[in-house]
Amino acid sequence: MRVLFIGDIVGAAGRRALKESLPELRSKHNPHVIIVNGENAAGGRGITAAIAKEFFDQGVHGITLGNHTWDNKDIFDFIDREERMVRPANYPPGTPGRGVAVVKGLSKELVIVNVQGRTFLPPLDCPFQTMDAILEKLKKNHKHILVDFHAEATSEKIAMGWYLDGRVSAVVGTHTHVQTHDERILPQGTAYVTDVGMVGGRDGILGMERTAVLQKFKTGLPVRFTADEGKWQFHAVVIELDDETGLSKKIELIRRFETETVWA
Ligand code: FE2
């Protein structure tokens, strides 16, 4: 099974990048399952039902989220109904939505899990113990499991990779928006990358318009950020899973730009 996992899609530039990149990526990599992180898809803050539908209509099979899950109030209208979307599993019991989903791709099924780190992010339940509990439930029936670990600290992400090595198919990091060059298959067969990278305006700051971000850094005053709507950058990974064991054989980084002109 080949899985295409696409990093945090930020705002309209990110959505445009997805639309313009998917046909070529689909013909080049033939993915059975396509997953996107969509927590920044609505102007950098959360996701709406209309955007989720747009992704599914383009052939995306599952959507993961993160710390911005609740930023757009629209989410509360559809997260309980949308079985192909996961928010961090380590929110307290009773939180709307789900942290684990079985998504159906082209003739293949993949379990997607979203879990959030606690270092430099709001305190949630322990992501490591949350994964233990999830895998205990999944192990009887599922071998093909992708974990989107949405976390700030590289150390926490690497720790999760080692913790889950041999227990899941892949641990892919999201949230920090800059693709890391440490993709590998860990010794027990789990594909790992610290951060897949983002999909959105390439001349902003992590996908947000840079003037406002700079102003915030310079003044410390509250500033409203908007998504950068210029030319895009696109980051993803393709992972090849063994159909029998569920472990991974290969992970490959994808990095594309709207044009290759000199950056401002
Ligand atoms: Fe995030």
C-alpha cells in the first residue's frame, strides 16, 4: 500500500497548491490512500465543512487536525458526523469528534490516528499512554496504522517515533511547518519523519503573511495574522507499506514550489 501524506495545508494558497499538485502526484506515485493535515486550511485557523468537502471531492481519503482544530466554530457542526476526520486523541473523554478513524482508500484500508504533543503546547493527556491505549484496542484487527503526531518539540516527536517503532506503520510529524530531512525507516519497520512540512504561501512565515508576524516579533503587541496568499510551497511524504505486515518499506520526501523563480 502506498500512502501519500500531505503536510499542514494553510489557507487559500495551500488549498490551491493541493488542487494544482494532486493530479501530477497521483499519476507519479499511484497512492492508494491520500491523507492531509487540514488544521490550518481555513485562513490558517481550523477547517470548515466546505473545505473538508473540497478535499474529499479531490480524492483525499482522510483529514488529520491538531491544536487549531477548534479555531473555526464551524467544526462543531460536523466533526461528530465526519468519520474520515481525526482530531488529537489525547483530548479529554467527551471531546467532540474522534482521534482514530479507519479510512477507505483505493482498495485499501488505513487507520489514521492524530495525537498532540505537550511540550510548548497546551497540556493534554499523555500522548504516549494515549497511543498505548489506542494500539491495545487496534491490535487485533489492524496492522496498517499511520500516526500524525502534531507536536512542537523535535525531541518529543523523535521520542514518539522510537516509542512506536514496530507497533505502527508510520509516525509523521506535523505542526512546525518546516520539512525535516530525517525521514527513515526505523529498525523495527516504522516509517518516520519529524515534520512533513507545510503547504501554503512560500514567502510568508510558516504560511502566514510575514508583515504581521514581524510586527508581532518587533512590538510584542497583539497582531491579527492572515494567511499568506502568494506563490505556494508544497510538502508531503509518500510511504510504502507492506500489505502483509503493515510495516513500512520506504519513505520519500516530496517538496514542490509553484515556480522556481528567485525568492524575494
Ligand atoms: Fe498546529
